Amino acid sequence: MANPEKHERANPQSKKAAASGWIGSALEYYDFFIYATAASLIFPQIFFPSGNPRIAIIASLATYGVGYVARPIGAFVLGHMGDTHGRKQVLIVCMFLMGFSTMAVGLLPTYHQVGLWAPALLVALRLIQGFAVAGEISGASSMILEHAPFGRRGFFASFTLQGVQAGQILAAAVFLPLAHFMPEDAFNSWGWRIPFLLSFVVIVAGYIIRREVEETPAFAEEGQHGELPKAPIIQAFQLSWRDMIRVVCMSLMNVIPVVATVFGAAYAVQPAYGIGFQKDIYLWIPVLGNILAVLVIPYVGNLSDRIGRKPPIVVGALGAGLLSFLYLYAISIHNVPLAIAASLLMWGIVYQGYNAVFPSFYPELFRTRTRVSAMAISQNIGTTITALLPALFATVAPPGSTNVPLTIGAITLGVTVISAIAAFTARETYRVHLNDLGQSGAAPVDKLEYDRLRAQAMADARLAKAGV
């Protein structure tokens, strides 16, 4: 390209793209996680036969897992769309699919009304949810990255994951008060439907915000030069299979929230394990962890623009893996304050070294023409693998087993070591111009020149904010 800085100066679209990514991710993950809450609180009673409560609970939680099964499929389809029709179009499609499928859950008849059609329709809508969410992070990260000024891509892209954490807070803020304050009969009959029907707001608000964002200059330039691939998935595997494997391995870092909120909670509150923590205490761990993450993420994203993408990811991976021992040990000795503090440190702070940086690092590893496909496929494969970990944990450390903290902590650390090695062996990307990303031989900008350009981008942003 003639001018590598052509599309990397500060412009109003940078903030619009970041706002679009934040709001879109928040609303889509609000939809995704209200389902998780409902699957635990209410779906076993209303969508499945009541003769065997244990089977109903298992079946309800299985429908939650179905969403992860659909994610790799969605990654292939939506990744292809993002690389052939544009980042903006795929994000709008994701939003409509997620919004309408979630709203439809709130309109479903119950098992007592239509029999087996109720769980069948529930599974179908959950598949659509999982399909839709597969394209959100990769599409939003790519759009923000390609609009961001050079030297600030890490900061701007981090808002994608800040939105994800905010969406989970929003889901808890809407669902938990309804479940707590409404009379049980009213909540079971119609109150649970309110959070799902509010997804209409997702559709309207998301569309209004995302239609204001222009297609990225990098994608538009590919189209002008006739370089849009007809088969971006094939090109992604041909050109970037090594980096796709790295992203699969780095995405295994999802083991940390799995340990914090899934297995850790079961270990603490299930009577069979004999620890005996109160359930309401552990309902607050996801809320507090996400609040802390929302505060930490932009700082870590900005840090990655100063020191690089790899150091925060490697330190975050190894640190969070080591802290999993402390968290599980605190549960084993029934120390509630220590368990909550360790969880917040592990998940809310240290894990964000990875979580805040991957939205910039992953898309930076790939070329513009295959960026959404390569990231969506590899990231969703890694995340889907981690969705199987709770079953593995329960198998190797069932109730009655000894040394649960040591066993699960060792597996967790092993997984985070794999992620750290994958990040360490990847090339550093933060000082590479946008047009050169994804090319193994691309030369980074000299550090002094990079710092000058980054300072200029930050000065431009301050002037724009001041209206100068």
C-alpha cells in the first residue's frame, strides 16, 4: 500500500466504532447470559417433564450448553460473511439473530401447554443464539481495530470485552431482582419472560447505533482493489493456520471464568462436596467479578499499546493459573472472604491481562481479507473446548475425592501454560501498521517513531474532545 498511515489517524469513526462494539457486545451478551440464569432458575420447572426433577435440571443445563455447540458453526458462516460482505453487515445480522431468538424464548409455550414441543423449540432458539454470538466478538473487534488510530488499537479494541462484561452485569441486574422480589407464582408464570422480551430494546438500540458506523476503510480498500476473497475460510487456513492454532490455544484461557463461576461454585455450595457455602453468596461472584473487570479492562488495553500484546497475556495467563490454587484452597477450608478475594483477584484483575488484550491481538495476527473468519473460527473452537471442562473437572474430582484444589488447580494451570506458550511463540503486533498485519515478515515501526505517532494520536483525541 502506498501510505501505511492512510487509515490509521484519529477520526470520529474510531469512537463510533468503539461505542458500537461496546453496546453491541453488551446487548448480545445480555441476551446470552439471561438464558444461562433462566436455565438454572426456572426452565427445569416449565419446559421439561416434572416427574423427575433431576433429569429436568440436567436437560435444562444441557440446552445452555447447546449454545456453545452452535458457535463453531456460526463462526464459519458469519466469519465468511464478515470477510466478504463487510464488518458492519455481519454485526447487524448477529444483532438481529440474537435479539429475535431471545425475544422468542420469552414467548414460548410451556411443557404443560404443548408437551415436547416446548423443549424442542427452546433448543432450536438456543442454537440460533449460539450461532449469532459466534460472530459478535470477532466482527466487533475487527471493526474497532480497523477504525482505531495507530498506537491506540489495544485501548479501543478492549471496549469489545468491556461490553461483554457489562452485558453480564446487566443480565444479573435485570433477572436477579425479579426472581428475588416477585411472588414465586407470578415469577414462574410470567415474570421470567420480562428479561427476554426486553430484547426488543436490543434490536432497536443496537440497530440505531450500528447503522451510524461506516464500513472500515481497510475492508473498503480491499473491495476497491478487487482483493475480497470468495473463500476467506480456505485462505485463512492456507495463510494463517499456525496463528489459528495459537488462537485456539490462547482461547483456552476461558478456563479461568469456568473455574471461578461454574466448578468453583458447585464445589462450594453442592451438599455432596460437603463444603456448605451459602448459595446467595456465590451468586455475587459473577457480578462483582464483572464490575471489577469493567474497571480494569481499558487500563490493560492501554497498557498493551505501550508495552505490547504478549506480556499482559503471558503474565495474565500464568498468574491466573497459579491463583486458581489459592481460590480452590480457600473454598476447601470454608474461608468465604478469602475465596471471594481470590476469585476477584484471579478473574476480575489478573485474568484481564488476557481478556482485555485478545480483542486487539487476535485480529492483528490475520490479514484484512481473512481477519473475521480466522479469528471467529479459532476463538470459538477454543471457547467451545472450555465449555466441556466442567464435566472433566467433575469426573476427575467428584464429590468425596481428596485434594480437589490440587487436582483442579493443576489442570487449570496446565491449560493456562498452554495459552501462555501460544502467546509467547506468536509475533508481536502492536507496532505493525494495519496494512501489514498478518504478514509474517512485516517490520514493526521503530519504537521511538511509534511512541511519537501514539502521542500524536492521543493529542488529536484530546483536541477533538475539547472541540478544537
